[in-house]
Amino acid sequence: MLVAGRPSAELRFVKRALHSDVSLHLKTAVLSLPTFSRPLGKAGTLFPATWAELAKKDVVVLLDCDAKTLSTEQANLLVRFV
């Protein structure tokens, strides 16, 4: 799972690089998307809401996520994941 704080050129680059590996099944969550208006807002994959959902992931890559971007619940889930 690729988790980004916001849309960016770096996100596009990393996403394109990971998609080029056919052995990977990539899900991307952009945490700031719900704050954008349509058509960009609410697009893509949401960050897993529960431990059971997150535990299904093999890898989580954080890209440009600061403490303000992650909620306390999301940060706690990531700490448990690591």
C-alpha cells in the first residue's frame, strides 16, 4: 500500500515505478483527497479503517506524510503494523 499525504509529482513517480512491477498489486491512499472538491476529491483507496484491513497488507510505503496528515488512529495502526 502506498500512502501519500497529498498529490504530487513524487507520488506519480513512485506509483508509476511500483505499477511497473507486475508482481505487485498496489493500492494508493492519498490522505488529503477528501479535502479537495470533485472530481479529485474522494477518489482512490481510503486508508484502512481497522487493524484487520491494514494487517492484510504486506508493505506500507509512506510518502510525504507528516504528523498533521495522519490522524491519531491512523498513526496508531501504523505503529502496530511496524
